[in-house]
Amino acid sequence: MEQPQLIGQAKQFNEKINNIKSQFFSALDDFKKYYVYYNKNPEVNEFQNYYVNSKGQLQNLSRDLFLTTNNIDKNIETLDKSMSSISAQLDDEKKLNKEMMKLIASLENTQNGSEILIDDSKSNYNEQYINNWEIFFGILFVSILLGKLFKNNMPSVPVPTK
């Protein structure tokens, strides 16, 4: 059921109950009056007819009120079933939302972890790059130093001429 339809039905039920309420007391007054007249003078057909009519009017009002309250009860049962169904769906959606939130947190942690791993690997690469250059310059320096050392300390050996 849609909400506007429910509001419309509630208004209809309220109008019916108000109509019954407004008619009930005058019908009850008529019934009391004609009940007394009829019981005092049962032989007068006019009082008998008025009594039967007022009794029928009260019975009709009672029947209308019963039907209205019965329809209200049916609508309440329908709404209860609908609310139970919606509640079950809501519980399912809450469970799904909880699972999705865990998945999002896991993905965020994975993303954060991958960013940290990328940063760490960049740092490691840069450190290794600097170490490689240090080793290269160290080897170059030692080579030049050894070259100068051996060049200066080497006795010159005469080369035999033929």
C-alpha cells in the first residue's frame, strides 16, 4: 500500500466514525423514547413502527461501526505484515551494509598498504641507487689512487734496445 492511499483510507474511516457518532445519540434518544411509548401502549401501531424503525437505525449504526472497525483491523494486519516484510528487508540491508563497510575498510587498508609498499620500494631504490654511485666513485677513486701510486713508485726499467 502507498502512503497517500493509507492517508485517504484513514480519513474515510474517520469520517465514517464521526458520521456514526453524530447519528448515534439522536438515534439512541429516539429509541429510548419509542421504547417507552411502545411498552406503555403496545396496541398503537404507530409507536410500534417508530420503535422498529429506531431499533433498525441503531442496528444499522452498530453494523456500520462494526464493519468500519473490522476494515480498520484488516488494514492494521496488512500494515503489520508489510512492516514485518520491510523490517526483514531492512535487517538484510543492514547486514549487507556491514559486509560492504568491512570490504571498504579492507580495500582502504589494502590501498594504504600498497601506497606504503610503493613508498618503501622507492626509498629502497633511492638508497640502492646512491649506494651504487658511492661504490662506483669509490672504485674509481681507488683505481686512480692505485694508478698514481704504482706509477710513481715503479722504478723505471730500461727497455733493452737491440
